[in-house]
Amino acid sequence: MLPIHRETADRIIAELSKDSRIAGIAAGGSWLTGMDAYSDLDLVIAVYPESEAAVSRERFAIAKRCGPLLTAFTGEHVGEPRLLICLYGPPLLHVDLKFAALSDLATNRVEDPAILWERNDDVSRALTGARAHYPQPDLQWIEDRFWIWVHYGALKIGRGELFEAIDFIGYLRQQVLGPLLLLRAGKRPTGVRRIEQASPEASAALEKTLCLHDRASCGKALRAAIDLYRELRRGQDIALRNAAELAAVGYLDETLSRPTATSSS
């Protein structure tokens, strides 16, 4: 841990411990798995339930009291409106402040956070209510959708919407291929996060799915994604959608054999 992380955490603890509505502060993310110069600071601010609404309204003011706040916004884009994403500095540091009711700490948590400070052991007691569980890929859910996704990617390549095709293949890496590769390597399935360090073999496999803003390159990358997915699902206890697979791959092959569409539809 670098001094900036520890000093920022200490400053936030010193400020928020003065607020009787705050039950405690815990750290997750890289604090648990290993921090480096590029790590952000993920903090959970446990709030007594009767004060949750008031603290939520004051989140920006609270964050501003904790240091030189440059800007901040809430986390609706990641499905977490309780999250306040902050940029402090200089020196620059990304800090996530998740304001959660003490009674909600134990439910649906993906990791056991490190308790940095608490009032009357209240956070420790709250966390005993349930076990942490990181969401695992649902292989049947993926198989049921994968070939529709392949057809969608083929449509984008066929129409010449290559930026959309590139983004789509990136989606497959993030939501399907990366998590399954990390699982195979015995790691937490966190998309493609730190996959280069976690599994060089997995990283090398994903490199084949990268592409340029070029029709042939996009087609080659999508085919590589298909090959990799087929390898990763092998031996799994799922119902294969063989008819959809045959049709979608055939459509991709047919599309790549034709000239780019000129229709603006």
C-alpha cells in the first residue's frame, strides 16, 4: 500500500468518526487483493439506518469534508446509486465512497471488507448476518444468448458499422470470455480486470479477439471469440443450442463472403 492510500483513508476516518450517524468504515477491492500506484480506494461507509436518508442527501458535502475534492458523481451507471465516485487531489486519487445502511451490510456482498474503524463493534456484528459471495458466470445463461450475440455481431460487420462491431467483441471479452478464462485459472471472474497478471495464458488467448477498424479484422476477431467460447464451454453440463450455433456461424461466414452493405437502414 502506498502512503497516499493509507493517508487518505486515515483522513476520511478522522473526519467521519466525528459524525455520530456513521457506524463504521470498511475497505474492499484492491485493499484486500493488493494495491499499487494505480489502485483506487474502495470504502464502505456504514450508516445507522435511521440516518440513511439524511446522510444520502449530504453525500457530496460529506465527501468534500474528507479532503481536496475535485469532482464527484453518483453510481447509477453501475446500478449502485448509493455510490459516490470521487476524485481527490492533488495528488490525484480515485476514491469510491459507498454509503450503506448498517442493516444492509451483510446482504448481497461480494467480499468480506476490512474494517478500518467502527463504533461499538457495530459493523463487525452486522457483517455476521450472511456470507460474502462473488457472482459466478451462469453458463446456461451465456449459451442461451451467445449465438444471438454472434448474429448481432455479424449484422454490424455486414453493414460496415465497424465501431459497433469492435465494441460488441469487447463486450464478449468482458462478459463472457474474460470471466470464463479467469475461472479456469482459478481466479475471481472479474471481467478482464488484471487478467494479464492473473493468467498470461488467458491474456494470450484474448489477444486473438482484438481487431482493427477493418471488416476482415473484425470478422477474424469474432471467429476467434467463437472458437475460444467453444473451448471454454467444453465439458460443461449445459444444454447446447446447436441449431442456433449452426445458423449464426453460417450467417457470419456468409456475411464475410459478401461485400459491405451500402444501405443506410
